[in-house]
Amino acid sequence: MLLLFLIWRMNEFMAEKVRIQDDLYTFVNQEKLDQLVIPDDKPVAGGFVELADEVEKTLMADFEQLAKSKDYPDANMEKAVKLYALAKDAKRRNRDGIKPILKHLHFIQETKDVYSFNRRLKNFVLNRYPLPFSMSVEVDMKDSNKHGLLFMGPSTILPDTTMYDPANPQKEMILNLWKGMVAQALAFTDLSEEERGQYIEDAIEFDAIIATLVKSREELSDYIKFYNLYRTGRVNGMMKPLNLKSLLKKLFAEVPEQVCVGDPKFLKGFKTLFNEENFSKYIHWSYIQFLLGNGEFLSEDLRNITGIYERALMGIAKPTELKKFAYQLSSSVLSEPVGYYYGLKYFGEEAKKDVVDMVKQIIEAYKERIANNDILTEATKEKAILKLSVMKIKMGYPDKVDSLFDSFVVNTRDSLYKNILGIRQLRMLNEFSKLNKPVDKTKWLMPGHMVNACYDPQRNDITFPAAILQAPFYSLKQSRSENLGGIGAVIGHEISHAFDSNGAKLDENGNIANWWSKQDFKNFDKKVKAMIAQFEGIELPWGKVNSKLIVSENIADNGGVAVTLHIMKKMVDADYEKYFMNWARVWCLKATEQYRNLLLTVDVHGPSILRANMPPRNFEEWYQTFDVKKTDKMYIAPNKRLIIW
């Protein structure tokens, strides 16, 4: 009896301490957050991660069983299990040490000048040696039925260009952390101690130039601005002394007349980065980045050392244990076959049908909301509704695995590194081969075993892998209200990306097109600015949010809640308490201090507490359900409430 009384008093104390009207996220998740323990090998616990861990445990057990029985469901899963075994064989990898990569490091090192670099450039590309630019074949943003060539700048060592500000107190500390890791990794090479010091110094100097030329994370979030067509000859001239035309002739059957330049500022400054004077700095930077990018495929010592910097940035205490590393590598390299296997074995048809029906219901509700929207004229409404009408649904896992995976070879007599390199080369050649081929609109962007979802603006489709269709997001055992607050709002979120600050600039075919009237877009832009303002200046205990960086995701969250509440209004058994509480539950997440700080700089999504708490405050149902008053912290005055779609 005393125990029951104490439990009751504890619950009463918690209810007094955090009121739902003041903090929905904490009210719903506090008990769970108190119980969550962040694993040593991860920066987070709870939320999406918890489901991903369960999927990982399930598939790791399957991998172990398949390795014993040799009863593989298909040839690609056999490759996945063999690659898993290769990655797990630490004894063999430790015996080989750095040897598998040395000839490639020597190839980079022996490239002495720009002339020899141009002659070897095709090899640099195919072996994925770090280049002073990035080049990829992507769907053309103005004609989504064809592919184009996209040029961007390379990545910086620090997570964002804004961190290179001399006033940033953490800049030198983080760079010193990186330098310390590199010094340990280079000790395994055949470079002398003096050479190792010079390589590190040169790499830092080369990186500092990159940071002055490439886009920040905030700028990258505006992906429509990637589309800048330049004549290939002009780009070739701007990139000299690098011989781009010669490279393209060697890689492609036909040199494209135009290429897309994602970052014109970088192209204009390219000659300050890549020239005879900086060439040795580039080579030393490339050598180091290549070693760091492949260290995990070599010995355990190198796997652990080359992960030091990333773990420190995220606050991860220890490297991923060997078995998990092996599974994560294999299930990533052969992602589609593994996702297909998971979907076939674990995804129920009853659940698939139910969620597909929910998606269709949400799309219809979205059409109703668009039709009654007060910022659009009839012509623009028709185009928006057309975009919804032709939106494709990809649910669970694809009908078949991409034939690309059939070409992958896993040779257990070769090193893990050599196998990974061979597969990467096949991926790259496959990507390059698409330049003169039509776009496959049936392609999935996510595998079936991934706990996530996405909207593809250029295919105008939404993808929901099988693995996310679990509680608390979705369950046949949950009420419709709970499922609408979970997977329903996430579905609405992804659909809303078709009309966010980026997606609104593409039409129903996934092409950049102005389908708005001038006044309609002005009205929409006002709402976008209002969304930026709603999050502007919000300071959490670990830092201030960048409301411009996260605006498209905030628009999507707002739309997801709006459309599912629209459906709730028509339900006779709607339970708004369960709806809002499950909405908050799906964002439950505990993270290390370092990771929280990092996400504020690099993530286009807002912190979990804001994703749970901010959208509901814009809707009258929130105020009615929990009797939220002006004196409550989760109150917003009616004239400040914002609904876009």
C-alpha cells in the first residue's frame, strides 16, 4: 500500500513539475527520457534510433543464421553475408594492416605536377581519390526525364563554413583534434615524421581556401539554387589548369554541351584553390582524405583511429563494436537487396494496405485544403492539386532489386578494402552511364530496412520504407488517432515538401517551373518569412536555432499536422489527446551535448523538442483539447498562429 502511495505521489509531483500546456514534449516523454541511456557507440537514444536498433538486431541475427546455414534467399543476400563476414574478420584485416591501400596512396603521392595530374585524372575519378571539385550525374532539375552533370566544391574539414570564422572559439580546438587524429593515422604509412607534419600543415591550408569558396549549410539547404547551366567550354576555361574537357571525353561517350554548376562562387574562385603554387597542398590534402575515408576497411587500429574526429564531434564514447560495424557496412553497401529481404520477411500486407489507404486519404484531404486555401487563386490551386493527383506512393519496399547489384562481386580471397573499392567503382561507372539515359522514375531513394521517410521533388513521389511502419509511428494495435499523430503526420510532412520553400518551385513532373501567379507566390513567400520569424531567436540550453536553415522542414511539420487534424475533424471517434501525445512521442530523443550542438549547425531539421512543441501551437484543436490559456507557455496569440497548407 505504501509503495502504491509513493508511486502516486511521484506521478503527482511529475504532473506538477511539467504541465502539458507548458511543454508537450517533456510532459509526454520525461519518464522515457529519464530511462534512456545513450549507448557508448552512438550520439543519441530513443525515437527513430530505437526502431533502427531493433531492425539492426533482427537482421544481424539473420545474417549470422544465413552464414551458418548457407541457405541464402538469393545471390545478392549471399554477397551481403559474405561482405559481413569479411568486415567481421578483424584478425585478417589486422594482419593486412595498411598494405591494401598503400599502392593507391603512392599513386596520389607520385602525382608531381598539374601535367601528370591531368593525365591521371580519370584514374583519380574512378578510384574515388579526393578531387579539388565534386562531379556527379543527377536528374536534370528542369527536365526530370533526363540526367545532367552537376559540379560542386569539395567538403570542408569543419562541419560548416561558418565555423571558420576567426572569432569562433572552437575553431582551433576542433582543427587540432583533426590534426591529432591524422598524425596517428599517418604513422601507419611509410611517410617520414617530417613528411607527415608537412602533409598535415598543407592539408589544413588547402582546406582553409576551400572554406572561403564553398556554400554554407544554410546556403546548401536552398537546393533550387544549385541549378546554374554553364557551357562546358566555359567551365573548362574557368577550371584551368585542370583539363576538364579531356576528362569528360575519357569518361563519357559524348561530352555534354552544358553542365550544371551548383556553386558559381566556387567555380569563379577555383583557380585560387587549384594551381601550380597550391598543387602539392592539394596532393597532400587528397592523400590524407583518402586514407581517412578508407581507414575503416583496413585494420581495427585504423578503423578506430580514423573515426576519432567524427566521434568527438558527436560525443560518441567508443567505436562501433565489430559485429555492428560489419552489419552496418554490408547493409549499406548492399542496401537495396537487404531492404528487399527485410520487406519480404517482416512487412505485413495488412499493414501495407492500411497505410497506403491512409496516404490516399491524406492526399485527398490535402486537395481539399488546397481548394480552400486563402493565399492561392484558382489557376494556382489547380496546378497544386494536379501535383498531388500525380504524386506516386512507394510503400514498404520495391517490387524488385536494381540490376546494378547483380554486377557486384564479393571475393572472400581479396581484402575488405579491395572489395569495397571494386563495388564503389561499379557504382560510379553505373552513375556515369546514366548521363545519356532516361531517368528511372521507379527508383527508390531509401531501402526497406531504413527507419526514415522522404519526398523526392524530382520524381514527385513519397517513400515510406517498411522499417518505419512500427509503433509509435504506426501499429494496427494503435487507434486511428494515434496513427494519425504518428505516421499520418509524417506522411503529411513528406507530402508538404512538395509545397515547401524549395518544393513549391517544382511542378508536378519534378521540373523547376513557375506554376504560380506572381501575387500567389508573394503571398506564399510572406508565409515562409513568417515561419522563419516564428522560430527566429529561439534559444535552447545548448544554443540558438538557425530558423533559415530549418524553414523547409518546419513548413513540412506544420503541413503534416494541419492535414491530419483536418481528417480528425471528420472522425466520429477522434481522440485529440492521443493524437497530440503520439505526435510528441515520435520525437522523443536523448542526445549528447556535442551532437546537439553539431545539429544546430548542420541539420535542416529543428531540435526534437521544437518539432514536438512548435507545430501544435498554431492550431485551435491544441488549445481546446488541453484548455491552453494565455498564461501557459505553449500559448501563441491567434494573430501569431501560422498555417500555410
